[in-house]
Amino acid sequence: MGVWATGLYSGDFALDLRSTIAAVAKLPFDNDRLVDILCESEAAAARNPNDTDHATFWLVVADQFAKRGIQSDRAQKTALQIIDSGSDLQTLEKLGMKAPDLRKRKKVLEEVRQRILSPQIRSTPREVLKAPQTLLMHTGDVLVYPTFGGRCRNPYFVDQNKDRMGTATPSWQPDSWSAMVIVDSGRAFDFLAWYRPLTLIHAVAEKPTLYPLQEERLWCLARPGTSTSSHFKRMGIEKIGAVAIDREKLTKCLGEMRPGISAAVSDISLANQLSVGPYSSKARLGEPGNLASIKPGRPFPTILGLRQILADA
């Protein structure tokens, strides 16, 4: 049955959605608004019954809400309808799940059904953000950070010696540097902070300084990400200055950029975006200044020199 398994949280989509719900549940909105936000973040799965993740979406939302004591008639009703109609089992059967595993899945769904019908009763109000997340970085900030062969540190490890790519690989030890410029930043729903970095495409031996970075160097536009203050510190990020970004020049050189709402809602770490060459492959980079070269498999636009996007250049 390939990547499909019997547990509700056996697949990547369900696991990612669970993390998204954990982030969204912190927002100080009513329960119906929380469901709307989740639907917006996974529109295809939430709204299209023919999407292979449709059933998983509503089952996970209803299950997580029940566990967190968040009441949503919409989520509960939709999930129960999926279970009672057998649509989840039908989808999995079409995807190749065999009869023994379908029987196991049916038992899982019955357990989910019981949890949905008997949600946790909260003894205290749901903990929510009382204030917007602090913006640790702002548009125009120039920052540097250490790398190991171009790979930034994994901030989820408190002990950097545990940051390994495998049991036989050496632990992360800084041997080079990279730099980034925050070209856009903001807060999703006025609460969840996100940042979009422009990074050097290749690590350098010496710690960069501000003015040499404005010379002709190749930079790559990364996807948006989030960061906590503890992750920021563990990654060794340091601000070395700031530049004025010309939004019109930025768009002309690197294309239209959507706000990082999805990254903020899904709590996608900025660490996922900061590794550079030689660790990261150049094959995924577009040709400098050529937006026509951006396509599937080569999704990251590049520029030669920061002056192309600076307001005072």
C-alpha cells in the first residue's frame, strides 16, 4: 500500500496538520474562525471531497479539537459523516490498501469516533497568545550565521553535538559562514511572525561584514519561515546592519512574493531555508535575473548583487 498506513497520524500530511493545529490553537479567535484558518491553509484538502487528503484533514482537525477541548460542530459533523459513510475507507481502498489493513483502519476510525463524541472537557480556558509574536528580524535586516559545510544548525537540538545527518556522520561543527537579508516580514492574522530571507548561495570561510556583502555576489530568494528566540540564538544568528529595500526593484528582480502566512500557520522553521552551498544543490537555483528560468525543480530565483534591490543604489 505504499506510503499509506492504518494509523490516523501515520502520514506526513496528518503529522504536519497536527503541528499546524497546535500553532493555530494559540490564536485568540473563536473556534469557528480557527476552523476557517485551517481550511484556508489547506484549501484543496478541506474543500474538495475528491482530494485524497480530504478525509484525513477533517478527521485530524476533529480529533485534535476533541483532544484540546475545542468545540466545533462543523469539524465534528464533517468527521463523523466521513467515518459513517465509509468514504475514508473507500479512498484508501482505491489507493491500494489491502483488506487486512482496511480492517485495522476501521478500528482506528472507531477510536477516533469515540474521541470526537467524547471530547476533553477543559477545566481552564484555552491558552492563547495575549500579544503578537515579537518580530525578531525586520525587512532590510542583514544577518550572518555559522554553517557546517553550508548547512545551518538544526535549532531543534539543544545540544549541537546531537545535530547529525545520520548515526555515522559527524556532529554539526561550525566551519564557515553565510549571510541573509530579510526582504519581507510580517505577522499572519496580526499574531504569528514570519520572515522571508535572501541568502548567499554559498558559504564563505570568514564571517561576513556589511559593506563587502553589497558587492557582486550571488543571492538566492528562499521561502518564508518562522523562528523563536531560542532557535534564533541556537543558530548563532547575528545582525550586522540594515539596508533599505526597494519593493519595486525587489519584485522586478525576484518576482511577486506572497506573504508568509502559510509558513506562520504551519510553523515552518526558518532553519529549513538557511542552508547554502556546498550543502545545498545549485541545480535548484534559477539563472541570476532571469525569472523565466524559474520552474518546477528550479524554484529559487537569484540575483547578482544586493544593489539591484536597494532603495539607494
